[in-house]
Amino acid sequence: MPQGQLTGTRIRDRRLDQGIRQVDLALTAGISPSYLNLIEHNRRRIGGKLINDISRALGLDPALLTDGAESEVLDRLRNAAADNPDAGAEVARTEDLAGRFPGWAALLAAQHQKIAALHARVENLTDRLTHDPQLATSLHDVITSVTAIRATSSILADGGDIDADWQRRFHRNIYEDSQRLAESSRALVGFLDLSGKDSDALRSPQEQLEAWLDGQGFHVAALEDCADCADGEIVIDGLVKGRDAATVFVMRGYLRGYYADALALPLDDFCRMARDCAYDPAQLADQTGVPLVQVLRRLATLPPEQDHPHMGLALADGAGVMRLIKPIAGFTLPRGGACPLWPLFHALLQIGQPLRQIVDLPGPEALRFECFALACHLRPPGFDRPPLVETVMLVRAALPDAAAKGIPAGITCRICQREGCAARRSASILSEVGG
Amino acid sequence: MTGKQVLLIEDEPNIIEAIRFILSRDGWAVATHSDGTTALEKVRAVAPNLIILDVMLPGRSGYDILRDLRDDAATKSLPVMMLTARGQSKDRELAERLGVTHFMTKPFSNAEVLENVRTLAGW
């Protein structure tokens, strides 16, 4: 199913796939054919009991019809409006746009996402040009060599009376400096020539890690295969090879944790046990005797080609800085400025206390996520040193009609339409529009 | 004309050689020094009429040396011409705040160096 497809379109596609007539599906779901027609053309919102009735009639999990794709498109469109406040986008009619012109909406959303990624890369490149010591050294070498060559060659070109000894010295100096200039120029060109390199060169280390993990579904098969080896470091060395030092540092840290989790929870047994207990982290921790925090991380790394439920993951440090985000449909958090109401952050206030909470996102899609969060010490606490803490949150889609009361949260303030939220740190473009 | 002395504090040997040549040919006595850490001692020993001071030096930067020169009554008003490969406005502003007499960015022309030395030393 293509990303960004709306619920009504999905219902229509699934109905046609199964060869069911619109009138028959409407009858089974207890609504009129004309109303179903409006829904299928995204002209009417759908949620709650009706989505369950239609899902049941189609023999599908409701999540397959709702699963957050709409929300992603709408969030991206609202972000696009927030980033271009002078454009006069009719934010209040975002859903109308997405419903009536889903293709254009998806295109706009995709372009905005691409522009945001390009902005981030430009910032990264600017930062690199300004602060990179290798670049500063290369430039200094080039200018110094040019200065020496210019000063020396000017003396020779002036045509004054220069004795043979000095002439020989100046010729030798020019030769030496021209060699140095050639080397420093080559180093500079090599530094600036990003065209032949992977676009990773313009990404932050965290972005490179996440992009690399995303390419393999956040499942690192090479480390699973060597789970019985004496030394996963050799495999990790191979995986990080060729990256710049900053990315190696970030990747190595993550992969060491991954390897430790894989050793503690061998894949085949863990998959079997996870299926048997419906992927319940607490039961898995009890049965395996492995710390819950490892179980949470491990559940987010199950092989994507197997039929496991999609589970997102967020890792942050004690300052709430995101170290890794594995998104799933409808769930993603920005690296900075995330809504503070997610259990990921609550866990930091109760280190060692597991939290299991339903989180409700605003909007007509009524997305719900079941979250399991736990913060833990990275080293034993001591009187004479500050604590080092990591917080982990596993996220999976919850059914819209799940009975548990949910925590109202959002993705980030500027596209969150909740009114009167005590945690709000900046105005929302949606509330501004709403007055 | 003899007796006018320039102290060139620079760590690039071929730049030192070129500047020394053009200044010597113009009649200046040129002393040179390449280490930032001991530059102030050299200044006191030579007592030059003008200093040409590179910014990036081993041990201590030209900015640190300039600051100390301006804090010392004996060198407070000594003309100092700074040379730098970094010609950004913030570098120039920093040098001016510290009391530089003239600021030159590399690469420079020999004529420019000569003219500035003559002007600053009141030739």
C-alpha cells in the first residue's frame, strides 16, 4: 500500500481486491451505499465503531486501514504550512485538501519532507565548512604556499640585481612551495568533492545510523549471525568501516548495544517466545530472565521479512536528547522539540520503573499507540558522580477502540491542535488558525 | 636609514626568506623569530622599530602576543603589522580590538608589505 494513501481509498482498494460490491459492503457495515461512497472518496471522516465494522466486513485488522498514513501526510502538510507562514496556506482546510486531492497532497508532503532534509544537510555542510579542522588546515596550507610563491616569484620577476646564491635559494623555495601547494590543493579538492560520495557525507552521524538501519529494517543480520562468535567487535569493525570518525563513534555505540541484546536474547528462541506471548515485553522479560530494557530494544529489531507486528523505538539520554528513532506509521518524533508528554520522558522521572501507557494523538484519525518505556542507569549510581541514564520506549499501534484510557500527546507543538495543553512550549499553527 | 629594525615573527621559512630579502634590500635590519612562546623575549632583546606578526604560530597565537605587547608600557605603542591567512571580518575586528596597527591578509604583494612597513615605521 503506497505511503500517504487515505483511509477511504484503502477501503475502496481492499473492497475491490476482494470483489465485493459497494452496496454489499455498505449493507454489512450497516450504512447506506451513498455514505460508503462518500467515505471511499475521502469526503467523510471515518473512525471508531464504523472503521471496526467495515474492517470486520472486509476481514481485516482495522490498523491496516488506518495505520497512520493519513496522519503522516496531514502532519507533513501542516509542517509545510508552519515553515512557510507567509504563504497563506489554508491550514484549517488541510484535511479537505488531502481528501480531495490525495495525489497532490502526497506530492506536497513529500516535497516538504525533501526540502526539510536538504535544509538539514545544508546546515550540516555549513557547520562542516565553518568548523572542520581538516578544512581549516587545508585552506591555511594553500594560502601559506601561495603567499610564499607570490612573494618569492615577485622578487625574481622584479628584475633587480639578485646574486646567484639568492636566485638559487628562491628557485628552490618556489619549487618546494609549489609541491606543497599541489598537495594541499589536492587535499582541499578531495575534502570538497562530495559529488562522488554517498549522500551520507552531508548527514549527521545519527541520521547516517538511522538511514543505514532503515535500509535493513532495523535488523542487523550480520550481528545475529555472529551471536555465537567470541568477538562481535570484528563484525562491528566491518560494519562501520569507511565511515567518518564521528559516525563510527555513534554507530559503534549502538551496534555494541545491539550485539549485547542479541547475545542475551538469541533470535530464533526470542521470536518464538514473542509470538507465544503476543509480544508482551513484561512476559518476555519474566520468561527469559533478561532485563526489560533489553527486551524492549530487542522487540524493535525483529526481522522485517517475518510476520511480526511493526514496532517503533525511541532512545534518548538523560537530557532527553534523541539518540535513535525508529519510526512506524503515524509515530515519529523530531530529534529536537518533541512533545514532552510521551512516556519516554516520563520514564526519566522514575528511573527503573517500567511504564505501560496508551498515547492518543490529536486529529480525526484518532491514532493510538501502546507505549512501553523504561529509563535505566548506564553505570552503577554513586555519591561522587552524576548518574548516566538512558530512556527507551517501544511503540506499537493500538486499536482505536482499545478500552484503556490514553494520555493525550502530540508529535511537536507547532502542528498539535490540542487546546489548553499545559505542556505547550510554542504556539500551534493550527490553533492560530482556529483563533 | 640604518638602525631601523624590523622584527618578523613568522614560522614559514620561505615567507621569512622572501620578506627578509625585500626589507633588507630596502635598507632595513631584519631580525626573525619563529616561536610564539618565546616571542616576547625576542621583542625585548631586539627592541625593534616595528613588528610583523603572524597570527598562527607554534606555541602561542599572534593575538596573545599582541595582547601582551599592548599591556606592556615599553611596547604599548610599538607599531605591529599582523599577517594572517584568515581574512574574515571577525579576525580583523579581534586584531583591532587588541590594538593592531595594521592588518594584512595573505597572500600579499611585496610592494604592499614594503609600503606599509615604511609608513608604520615613520620612514
